[in-house]
Amino acid sequence: MPTDAARFPRSSPYWPVLSHPQLRRILPGLAVSALGDGMAVVAVTWLAIQLAPHDQRGTWIALAMAAYTLPSAAGTALFGRLLRGRGGAQLAGWDAILRASALAAIPLAHVAGVLTIGLYVVLLAASALLHSWGSAGRFTLIAELLPRRHHLPANAVLTTIGGFATIVGPPLAGILISWTGPVWVIAIDAATFAALALTYRLALPPNGGPARSERGASRTAGFAVIRQNPALLGLLVLSLGFFFLFGPVYVAMPIHITDDLHASATLLGAYYTAFGIGGLAGGLVAGYLHRWPLRSTTIGIVVGFGIAMLPLGLSAPIGLSLPAFALAGLIWAPYLSTSMALFQRSTSTTQLPAVLAANGAILVLAVPLGTMLGGPLVGAIGARPTLLVCATAIVTLGLIAAGFALVRRKPSATDHRLTAQDA
């Protein structure tokens, strides 16, 4: 009898995803566009520095970074009536087209000599309007093409691609910026989204489109579905709290490195690299969790992540806190995959795009709001205590969610026993 090792890779939970005749055609396009986005993290900031008045650089950098993500929340409501019920490939393709077009306008404006910091921020904001719908489209496509048992590994493939891009993209952007300048890195990002849009158009058959009743649905129908489903509402609240409580870490970490540890940016980079490597490993592990209870696993990730963050807040030596931060990245990585799988299992494919877009519109605000809280919090209690407060609060949030899950499970078990007795 052949062993699992002998049957690898066909025995891997990722094989049905990577060998799927349609998904395998779009995965290269997704990888290329993710790499472009990884480079854009650096390029967007650097171009803002070059365009903004010297005494206003901080304000414009913040506006540019916010413009590259936050307008997707508004786009969820603005385009809800038009996009609700559309197929996953169609939504993801439209997002890629808009991203490519708006980002390509930036180097074109630069060549024409009309690129100002104000126009730059407007174009970044335009590029992000359909981002929540595009993300919803990708995960909806998985639900459309694959049976339920393969959803988690497929989600993990998408998140692992993104995790790899966050490790490779920024240093690659640094090299390219030194050669050509940030505006041309943004041009490359635009080209990657154009390639992705073309991939969706050529690799997948055209969708017949939604029913008329779905096209005319409310702009906020996705929010209504979540509000009426206690399980989805609880998951959204858990994710919102989880991401919000992590936000202050982005403020506290660099100050902790400089003021508490009296170290340089090199150490800060080492922490973020460790987190990214852990995240990449966690993304690869996520596909093997498909036999675990998804809801309990998702809650356990929150608790485990908070525990892994505690050494940073407890002034543990670098030899302990650095691997702990890598462990936090490993634990964090499967969260998006498991939470998306819960949405995919709890919602019909017709409702799923609007529900995921609504979920994304809310969550895209969580980390920025938490980061904004980080400034006054660090100023009031210091960087290391802020890290400790965040870690403790995340653990508490997970334990509260576990308590609610147990309370909801007991009546269900009782009802099941009563039904069995009646039979």
C-alpha cells in the first residue's frame, strides 16, 4: 500500500485546488497582482513623500495610505444595488479593471506633468472603490467552483499568495524605486492588475448574470443578511474586535524598539520579517485544518494569537519575544481562511458576494481605527504597556467568544436529544 509520502502531492488538501481546470488558470494572475500590491505598499508611501510639501508630508502620507484601502467601505454601499448577485469572477474582474485603470492614470499624469499630491490621492481612492467587492468575488468564486470540503484549502492558497507577496514585494519595490522611481513601481502594479483582469476574462467562461430580483436588491442587503444571522454577526464582531485590538501594535512596536529597547530600525524589520515568515508558514498549514471544527478553530486562533503576543508586553528578552512574534504570525495566518470558510458555509452563493463585501467594508476600517487609537494610548501609558494591553484584550475577546459559542451550543444539543427521544 503506498504511503502518504509516496502519494504526495495528490494526497495534499491543496491538490484539488491547484489541479482544478479553471482555478489553476487564474492562480498565476492572482500571484502576479499580489506581488504588485506588495510592492505598492512601499511605492505609495514613497511617491507621497516626493509629491507632498515638506512640512505636510506626514499628513499626506497618511491620506495616501488611507486612500489606497478605505474607499472600499464606501464602494460596498454605493455599488450594492448594481453588484449584488453578480458572479465571483465578474466582481473580481471589475475590481481588477478599475485598479488597473486608476493606477495607470498616475504615471500617465506624471508624464503629462500634471500629477499633484491631491490628484494622486484621488486616483488612489478611485482604485480602491471596488476592492471589497473584488475580494468578495475571489472567495465567492471558490464557493462556486469547489465543493465545501475544499473551501478552506482554497482560501489558504489565496492567503498564502498574499503572505508571500508581503515578504517579497517591499524589498523588490525598494530595489526598483532606487532604479526607476516610485511612480514606475505603481505603473508595474497597474500592469499586474491588467494582467489579472485579462486572466479572469480568458480563463473563466462568461457568467450569465444574476436574476433581476438580485440586481434590484437593496444596496445594504449584505449587511442585512449578517444582521439577521447570529452566527455571521458574531463572527463579524469577533473579527472586528480582533483586527481593531491589533491596530495599536503598529504604533507601539516602533516606539518600543527605539525607546524601550534602544535599538535601530533593523530590529524592527527583524520582528516584521519574523512575523511574515511565520504568517507564510501558517498559511501553508491552514489547508490541513479542514477536518477541525471551524468555529472553535477560529476562536482558538484569537486566543492563541493574544497569548503569543504577551512576551512583547512583558519585556521578555529578544531571544524569546522574537520567536514569539513569529509564532503570532503563524497563528494569525489561518484566521482569514477559516473565517471565510465559515461565511462560505453559512451563506448561499447568490448572497455570498454581498455578504463578504459588507464584511470586508467593516473590517477594512478596523485596523486603521485601532492604529489611530494607538497614538494617544502609547502617549498615555507607554509603548510596552500598550502591547500588553492589546495582547490581554485579544485573549479576553477570544475567551468571551468561546463562552458565547458554548452557550449557543448547549441549547442546540438539548434540542437534538429531545428530537431523538420523540422519534
